[in-house]
Amino acid sequence: MGPIRLRRSAGARDGTRESDVRLRSLVAAVAATAMGISLAACGGGDKDDSSGGSTGDQTLTYWASNQGTSLDNDKEVLTPVLQKFTQETGIKVNLEVIGWNDLQTRIQTAITSGQAPDVVNIGNTWAASLQATDAFLPFDGDAMTAIGGKDKFVPTALATGGKEGTDPTSVPLYGLAYGLYYNKAMFAAAGLQPPKTWEEMVAAAKKLTNPAKNQWGMALAAGSYTENVHFAFINAAQNKADWFNSDGKPTFTGDGNVQGVLRYLDLMQKDKVANPSNAQYDNGTKSVNDFATKKVAMVINQNNADSSIVANGMKAGEYGVVPFPAPAGGEQVASHVAGINLSVFKNTKHKDAALKFVKYMTDANTQTTLGKPFSSLPVLKDAKPVFTTDAAEAATFQDVYNTKSKPLPLVPAEDQFESTVGKAMNAMFAKIATGGTVTADDVKAALKTAEDQVAASS
Amino acid sequence: MSVATETAAPAPPKPRSRLEHRPGLNRWLPYALLAPAVLLELFIHIIPMLVGIWMSFVKLTKFFIANWSSAPSAGLGNYKVALDFNNAVGQGLLKSFGVTVVFSLVTVAFSWVLGMAAAVALQPEFRGRGIVRTLFLVPYALPAYAGILTWNFMLQRDTGAVNHVLNQLHLTDGKTFWLIGGNALISLITVAGWKLWTFAFLTLMAGMQSIPRDLYEAASVDGAGNIRQWRNITLPSLRPVNLVLVLVLFLWTFSDFNTPYVLFGTAQPPAGDLITFHIYNASFLTWNFGTGAAMSVLLLIFLMIVTGAYLLVTGRRSRRA
């Protein structure tokens, strides 16, 4: 350092000033960029459409959820359907498709600020929680008649629309159910039959697991709290355990709940039929892709997996679906009543137009048009599933949806149940994946914490 | 600030002579010039802060967010929940606080050391210095989201570059989890440090430009080595810069939200549960904005105490010196 400086000291001063100037402009540029970034970050997520009901008299704003293979795909599918609605009624629809990561926050923002769309898709498990905000239009007698009467819906599907014994604030739009997808060729090669009980499923999965070849029996979305909590619910339901009592108070630490959660965790821990890497799978698409690319023999997913499986190159006849099995002697619950509901914001300025739109989206024609691209089950009583050409698969899912599904707890604290129990399961899977052990006592302690969190904020 | 007023003082005479003809304008001009800043400050900082403080005293749950004014008063209830360390919520907050303290201290130290090393290394002129400087600024110029997302890809277990490289070097079996479990904190510190050290570098480099070169020349004539020069010239001369720099780095890291949010997504591990992210989850996932606001106010109080104490201690010391 020293010598260089000495030699150059004569000419250095001018050089310094010049580099000073350069540095200063550089600093300014960097500061400006940084500010731009942080401002953009602040604005992120609420580039709210001011069109929320204020423009024109017959334009509805509709927030759709992501049902197809991408947001653009959703837009492509919905646009002609909405155009048909405009032709029939003269009501224009302003469509925005919102990804699942943002949808709940967007709805929250809309409720809080009153800057809301007219009609919105919601995950049906949020129905009771959203109903509690009092921001949505109840489908009372008149409103229900306006959309075609409650008798057109499958009763279990309509039951997800809100708390029991109240006017629902949402009506079913797309039906979904869990099923156990299996690779027919792999099962045939190993001489296996599709499993009818949990024990058979585990035995088959063990036979089809070979870690050395990176071949696994099952793929789990073990890092996704929404997926995890569904399995906590279903496995506990198979043990006849509930998550809330009749007063709406959490009962997470019952024996059936703990054993149900542990049974699911044990797929990775004790049975070792799932790759520990699954603990990082933070959405269902990742596990479905493993199945579609034949890295795993089985995956438990909702029927909308079909579009992803086919998109990844697997053909319709190459996989079969059976109901997600309960342990021998357990309750035959194979799914929760999953799906998407449609809600109208209470503060809409176009109530009649909004109800017309709900009627249109839930009528038999529209349901048939959208059933295939969105791989959904019909929510209407007399409709047939159209999402697959595989008749056996369609029958299986329809059977699960109509007779083997139980609705998630219809209580205002349902959303907290999802986040607390789901995240607790994420953490337990992470512990297992990184070499730790999770015992029944650990599960109970984790569920106790979740229960305390829910109790504290209700 | 003080520099600005000092340099501004000698300058005014010329413009003032022109404005003296219009005394009214003269009186109002400073206020008019200040007004936009005051208004913005009011709307961007003061009012939201007051709203936040108000929120911490009401029961703002999902039952009331559609009509805020109907939310009943909670008194100190939200604070009691947040500070009851026998309860799950309080314990969670305490754990998250602990994680954040460790995270901040290590990240600040890491960034400062790296920034200082780079600034010293680029002090002498050499060919290509400009290019190296520019390269060093990349993490800072890159949009935070893109940078952190790239780290997320690199830190994947099966497909990530980090595991691949470690495996090729025979350091690990290439099956390490970086984003879940205990390693999550290490990943978080690395990414946050990577993002932040260039700011330390930039600031220190700017500070070094103002150290008179004669000092170094004199020192090396007296036979002082590089380390001695650094310790006795560079470091003391940079003291005012360092005081501000360390404080700013600490405040930034302590309230860092982007890094855990983008790095972990919705699957954030307990070891990477930083406090701002924890508060976000407490308010948005459970729809309990009252408790979330109470936690934010507690965080604000803590940071104010730390900042106050820091300025008091360092201020006293520099006055003594």
C-alpha cells in the first residue's frame, strides 16, 4: 500500500477528485435504485384496481383463482365464457386471475379497505372464516332463488358455503377431492394390486422404494402447510377424531388427532417410503411432477392433478386412481370436501348483476365447459364429471366426493387451524428429514402449541 | 446534516439580495420548501405509526376488519398475550426475538468485515479497479427478489449448486438441507450478508476517500506497516462513518423482511423465523391484527432503546476523545 502511494502521490490528487465525482454519482445512482426497489416492495401486492365497482353501471369485477396450468391459461379458458355471459346479459366482466399465494392477502386487503371486487373465488375451506368478517353477501332466500335455488347443488358441497345453520356467504363452483394416484406399470411389474387399506398402501410403497436408484413409493408435499393440514384432518377423521368441539373450541391434542398426524409423518419417518427431500416441497405441484415423471409410484392429490400429470407427458391410461385408504377398521374418510366457492362482496354496487353472474357460473352449461380445462368435479346434483376420459377414474372421484368426504371444520377459526397445525407439521417433517425423531409425545406437544395459538386469538 | 447546514451558511448572500424586495415570500419560502417533506413524513411515517399504535390497543380480529371503528378496545390485552411467555404466542415471539438477535449480530459483523476488507483491498489504484468495484456492487444493484430467489435455487437439496459444489470437493455427501432445519439460519445469514456487505463496502470506501493521503505517506516513512496503518490511521479516521454504518446495518438486518420472505416462502423454518416475518404471520395468517400491532410496537420500543443507548454511549465516548 505504502510504496504505491508514495510513487503516485504527485498526480494522485486530480485522480482522486475525478474518482470522487464518479463515486458520488455512483452513490446517487445506487441510492436511487435502492429507494426505487424499496418503494416497489411497499407497493407490491396492492396494485389495487380502482375499478372495484365504480366504473360504468354494468361492469363487474371478478377475481378468479388459479385453476388451470397457469394464470394465463386461466385467462384463456375464462375469457370466452365471460364473453358469452356479456352477450347474454349485456353485463361486462372485468377479469383478474390471482395466484393462490396472493389470493388470501388480496381478499384481506379488499375487506379491510372496502376496495373490493364484486365477485371473488375463494378456497371453500375459508368460507366460515370469511363469513365471520361480515364483508360478504349472505345467500338468503331471495339471493338463493336468484342464482337458481339451493336444490341444484350437491348438498355436501353447498354445506361448505358457511357455518352450519346460517345463510351461506359462498356457493360451490368447482368440486375437488383427494384420490390415491398409482402408476399402473410399476404396480404390474411388482405384482401389486391397488391398495384398499392404509396397510396395503404402505406395503406396496415399501416394495416400490429403492433409495439407491432414487426410486420412491410415494411423494408427499411435506413442506406445504395447506397440504399437510388436509392430511392431518383426513387421517384424524379416519380415527374418528375432530379438531373442534361443538362450541367451536379447538381439540387438537386428542389421541385420534395425535395418532393420525403421526401415521402420516411415519410415511417418511418409520416406513421410509418418501424421499426426505419432500420436506422442501412447498406445493402439491412438485409431488405431482415426481409422479408424472415416474420417479415415484404413488401420490395422493386432488383430482386437478390430472392436468399437470398429462402436461408432464403421462397418458390417461398409464395411471389409476383409488380412494385414499383408511387403516383397517378405520372410518372410511378419503378426502375433505375440497373445492372452490364463489362469493359476492356485500358492498357491491351491482348486486343483481353479480347474482346473475353467480347463476351463470354455476349453471349446467358453464360447469360442463369449465369442468375439463380446470379438472373439476361438478357441484351440481345431476351433472357428470367431464375432466377425464377415464370412466373408472371419474367414477372413483365422484364417489369419493359424494360419499367419502367430510367437510373441514366449519368454524371461524378454521383458517387458524390450517396455518398453525399445517406449519407444525412442516416443522416436524423438517425434523425427520434432517435426521431427527418425532415421537407421539412430540406430536402432542406441537399440537398443544397450535391449540394454544388458536385459543389465544379467538 | 450538520455538514449541509455549515456549507449552506456562507452561500445565501446572493439569492437573499434578490428576494429582499419581497419580504412576504422571503418569510414563507423556507416553510414552502419544507412542506412537501413534512407532508410526506406525516403520511408515510407518522400517521401509519399512530394507526399502528391505536391498532395495538383494540381487538382487531377477522370479526371487525370490515368495519374497523366497531372493534372493541382490548386495553393492554394484546400486549399481555404477546408478553405472556408461558403461553404459546409469547413463547413464539420470544424465540423469534432470540433468533433475530443472533441473526442481526452475526450478519452485521459478517457484512462489516467483508466490506472493510474489500474497501481496503481496493484502496490502492491498480488496473481494473473500476471493474472490480462495479462487480462488488452487483448484489446491491440487483433487485432483492431476483438475488434472493437465485440463492433459493442454489440452496436446494437435490438440484442446488451449493450441494453440488460441496459434493464435488468431497466436503459433504451433497445431501445437506439448507432451507429447513438448523442450517436455515446459516443460509439466512449468508444471503442477508451477501446482500448487505456491499453497502458497508460502499460506505467505508467513500469514507476512506476523505482520509488525507499525507498521513499514510508520513506513516510509511516512519516505518509503519500496512496493518499498523490500518489500525492507527484508517480505523480512527473512519470512526464517525463506522458509528453510523453499524447502527444502520443493525436496524436494517433486525427488521429484515424480504430475505426470509423470499428465501423460505410459506414454508419458513423455526430456525429462520425472524421477528418481522413472525409478526407478519401473527397478523396475516391468523387475522389478528391487534396482537400483530402490539408486537410491532414492542419491536419499535426495543429498537428505540437500542438506538438511544448506542448513540448515548458512542456520543459520550467521542466527546471524551
